[in-house]
Amino acid sequence: MRRGPNASSLRLPGPWTHRAVSANGIRLHVAECDGGGPLVVLLHGFPEFWWAWRHQLPALAEGGYRVVAADLRGYGESDKPPRGYDLWTLAGDVAGLIRALGEPRAHVVGHGWGGLIGWTVTALHPRLVLSLTSLAAPHPLAVRSAVVRDPRGQGTATARYAAAFQLPRWPERSLRKDGGARVARILRDWSASEWADLEEAAGHYRRAIQVTGVVHSALEYYRWAARSQLRAEGRRFAAAVARSPTVPVLQVHGALDPCVLVRTALASGRWAGREHRVDVVPGTGHFPHEERPAATTAILEAALRSS
């Protein structure tokens, strides 16, 4: 197999500190800005890595928070074991990370898959979570329901990309081909027109997907999601995450998100608890924290202050 770029090349410089943290039996890479206050854990989505939070890391630290952006299992400099790409284990990674950072609880902020992990951590490890903010990620059961009950809407939107990810080998080759060119197309197709530094971001994400082991690990998230629907594990997971949160929950969703429809996000209210709010950002696609960083950061700061 052709070796990709060294993962250490993703330690991009900035007003943050890079380090490795042992959690849940693996090593996770994190970038940290310490403003001295409560812990905020930032979880990226596909096809990103910790750098997706480059705008929010220093801004939230200036607001007085200890802010940690992690590379999820299988991404960036974090370990890439052959197994563990299910939401049970991924939530365990985040729970272990919070404990390893020496904090009793954390505000959890996640985008895409990071948001799905955030919902799961809040359900399975409620004592560790101060608040949940989910960007472009409805509750897992809202997604599951919408794919079946809204086949022409969310079902079609999901099938456009996730169905092909179930195939063996070909998706990995497709995403790595031509220096990760398909990753750049995904970013353009899933976003709106306001992403100012899209080309710079695409360059970093193209390189990140070529790091050895990353592309297979990233696709295993999607494969577990599909396989689990046909197994008893999926029923057990659905029952486990159906518990309503007792902490504040904010959803931030792009009005033009082509992957996860606004109506799917709104359907999360059934499982989101009493302190639930949805903020739909106009003119924004699947990546609100990158497409409209100032507006999204302001929303996050307000939510954290009120939690």
C-alpha cells in the first residue's frame, strides 16, 4: 500500500498546544487553548480533523474556557485501530478524554459525526456533560427515523453519499485518488457559497485523508451505522440513546445543508430534553463553523454562557 503523508504534518501551528492523551485504551491527539475556565471539547466530522475548529479554539479560550479540539479515533494523529468505529466505543473515547484531561465535566460541541458522538456521550455518560451543542447532526434516532419515513427527502440525501461508502475498497481508492481531489469536491458540494478560506481548508483536508489508515477508518463510521440497523446491536443502541438529556442542548444547522435536512434536525426535539433549542443559520451548508465562523462562534459563546 502506498504510504500517505506523515500524520505529524497535521500539527498545524497556531495559538494552541498539541499533545497526545491516553483515553479508552487508545492515544488521541488534541490541540488545546487554555483560557482557565470550564472545559469545552470540540469534536470534528467527516472529512475533517481537529483543525476544523481553528476559529473557535482561540475565540472560546479568550472567553475564559479551556478548549480542546480532538482528532477522533482513526483521524489525524490519533490511533487507528482495526475496530471501535461504533458510537458506543467512540462515546467511550470522549468520556475517557474528559476524565484524562482531569475535569469532572465538559461542554461537548460536535459537528457531523462529532455531533452524533456528542449526543451519544450525553446519553451514555450523562454525569460528564455540562451541555451539548450539535452542529449539522440531529439526534441519531432522528436520522434513523427520517431515512425510513422521509425517503424522498432525508433518505435520498443520505443515499447520495453514504450508500457508496458501504462498498469494499472502492470508496477508499476514490477518496485518495488524485491527491484527495474528491474530498475537495465534497467540501464544495456540501457547503454554501460563503466559505472564505475553502481552498486552503480543502488543501489541508486532502492531505489529511491521505494519511495512512485515515480513509478506511473514516468510512468504517458509515459502515457501522448501516450494519447496525440490521443487527440486534442497533436495537440496543437505539434504546440506550433514547434517554432524554437533562442538560441544555443546542443544535446549529445550516439552512442549505444538503446532507442533513433542516426538517430532520428539527425532529430531534423528541429526544432532546426540556432545554432544547435549534438555531438555523441562513445561507449556510453542512459546515457552519467553517463557512460562517464568526456567527457560529457567537452562537456557541452565548450557549456556553447560558449553560
